[in-house]
Amino acid sequence: MSETMKIRNVAAQEMQLLSDWAAAEGWNPGLHDAECFFAADPQGFFVGEVAGSPVGCISAVAYGQEFGFVGFYIVRPEFRGQGYGIQLWQAAMRYLGPRNIGLDGVVAQQANYQKSGFRLAYRNIRYGTNNMNRLQTAPGLVPLAQLPFEQLAAYDRMLFAFERQDFLRCWISRPQVCALGLLQQERLAGYGVLRACREGYKIGPLFADGPAEAEALLAGLTLGRQSGPIFLDAPEVNAQAVRLAERAGMKPVFETARMYTQQPPAMPLDKLFGVTSFELG
């Protein structure tokens, strides 16, 4: 019989443990993801303890009263099959309540998520390469730190569909991060963030008005980066994003099922060339 598990909120200083567990699962987290994820919703991270020791975790980040996103769903291998995972899942669902809830689930678990009321919207494909092809750049690339934050937040809100300003401030300002915007006639036409990970780099988000703008940002973000692989998580439903990844010499290495409990949020998917993260949406 399984021992009783206590579920509680994760403290800020414990977020690194979740990142380490994610790394052990092969998820290759960013070196500074933990603090920014916590900033998104300090009440949205949960850990389960048995006899005082952490055995599993889950995140349930609330974006206002209408939307939430589930990630970091991990039970340590030696504690699996004992009912702890479902208890963590239920805690996350209780926290998010009646919100529309999204997740990026591994394909093998898609049927289980469907049993919990999630429906497939589209696939996200992780592309990676150790040898990025030369891409077409463009004038107007500027560090995001040089732009008024309100300008960036307004563009992000248009594409992500929900406010996440605390997360965004953190995301673009960490060490080992390259964050660029593309200005066209003093208007922001896209932005992208590249961050160092346990292995190589990940790009996310990559938001742009069109494929030419996305290519220019991808070229700027990856210029001169030869130390390790570069990864981009592209929504398969955006054919231009897939073509951009292929043009860059990237190959599929992983995929997830983007699922929601209600109708997919009204995001302009034709402008979404790279997902911010599989953990937070």
C-alpha cells in the first residue's frame, strides 16, 4: 500500500529541483528557466512529498481567470505506479478550476489526456541542428532591452493571447540569453529569444508578422553560435514555420500534442514560428 503523499506549493528556492528532474527526463531545460517560470505564477507549482521527501511535481500556471497551462508533470521513477501522479494531476486541475487549460503532452500520453477532457489542437515539432544553414537577415534587428517594454508586451499579448508581463521581463533579461526585436518603420514586426540550455540552445518564442521577418530573427539569434545544437519548437499547423526550420537545416527530434480542455485560444498561429516553452505554453 502506498504511503500518503502531501502536496504543497513549491518555494522559489526549490525550483531548481524541478529543473533537475526535467533534465533527468531528457527535457533539456534552460539554465535560467526556473526563476522565470516561477515568476509566471508563484502559486502554480506543486510538489508531492512522501515521508518528507519530494517524489513528484506538476505546474499549473494560471494566466488570469480564463486560461491555464500544465507542465512539469514528473514522478520520480522509483515512485511511479503508486497513484502519486494522479494525485498531483488532480491538485493541478483543482487549482486551475474552470479555466480553459492547455498542455504539450508526449504523444504516448495523448489518450490519457483525452480521458481528462483534453482535445488535440495540433502538434508541436521540436527541430534541432548542430549546423545551422545560412539564413537571410534584415535591417532593423535590435536588442529587446533597447525597446520600451510596453511595446514588447503589447506585441506578445497579441500573439500569446494572455498577459504574462512578469514572466516576459524575466525571460528576456537572464544571463546567456539573446533577445532581439525586428523594427519596421518604428513598429515591432516580431521578436525572438534564444537561451542557453543544459545542451546547446533553445529558441522560444519566435513570433513574427511573416516568414521573412521570422527568418531575419532566426538568423540574428543564431549568428555565430556553434557551441552545441540549436532547437526550435514549431507548430506543425504553421506550414511556413515548418519550412523555415527545414530551410535552416533543422531536423525533427521530438514532438508534442498541444491539447486544450475548451476551444483553442484565439492565437494567430500563422505568426507563431516558435513556441515559448513546452512547460508554460
